[in-house]
Amino acid sequence: ERFLKVDADGTVEARPFKGTAARCVDDPDADAAAAERLRTCVKSRAENLMIADLLRNDLERTCAPGSVYVEALAAVESFATVHQL
């Protein structure tokens, strides 16, 4: 999980993860199903939305007006061993 990343040009990126599912790398269908279960999990989506809104609100207090946006809300990101929301 990347809480905050600040580039040399001052660009700030927050990537909160709330929800994790193990990868099924040997079975593409099961792997896709695990990612879909995570994407549609009400609890994980609610937690992800809450933390994204808190981070957005906090960043808006210090960043340039109109510069804070959510690129992908509650999107599943897949890594070598896990899917994360």
C-alpha cells in the first residue's frame, strides 16, 4: 500500500488499499473470480470509499485548488500474489 508519494515536481499520489484477495495464478478463471469477488465486496468497497474520501479531503486542505481528483475509485489492482482494492 502506498499511503503517499510525492514526486520531485510536487505531484502527490495516494493509493489506499482496503481489501485483499489471494491470486490463483494457476487457474485464470479462479483468479478472475477472486478479483471480481473483491471488486463487488460491499465491506471492502465501503472501507475503500471511506479512506479515499478522507485522503481526498486532507489533500484538498494543502494542495492547489481544483488539483485533487480520484483517478480510479475502488479499482482492483493485481500484484504477483494478491489482488487489492
